[in-house]
Amino acid sequence: MAYSLDFRKKVLAYCEKTGSITEASVIFDISRNTIYQWLNLKEKTGELHHQVKGTKPRKVDRDKLKNYLETHPDAYLTEIASEFDCHPT
């Protein structure tokens, strides 16, 4: 879960005011690495919005799997895996 934009601005404003990232990390109870990442993000993009990362594509289409399991409720994992050309695990 990402920190709010207001919180990020508040932490960075405190860092600019005091000049101490270590002190800000102690007061706001966050790691110094997080503050450094926010500073780099602000420097590169000019904003502090968190980066949204995509999800991995699935090898098996969930709708097809659901339909297969409805028609073959007693199928073993090895049978399902051979049907969808993947590993049983």
C-alpha cells in the first residue's frame, strides 16, 4: 500500500526545511530509503504519485478454466494441466 500524496509532500517539505533525511525518517517512522526513492521520483518525473505496476499475465485463461472445471469436476491436476498445456503445480 502506497503512502498518500499529502504525506509524501509533508515528509519532503520537512526534509527541505531541516536538511536531514535521517531526522525525517525517525519523526515520520519511515525508512530513509523510501525518502530517497521519493526524492528520485520527484527529480525524474516532477511528481510524487506512486508508480502503478501492472499484473503478470496469466498462462491459463480463468474463464476457460472455470468452464472446464464445471464440465469436468472430478479432473485431476495432471489432467487439467495437460488440457491447458502447463505444469500441474
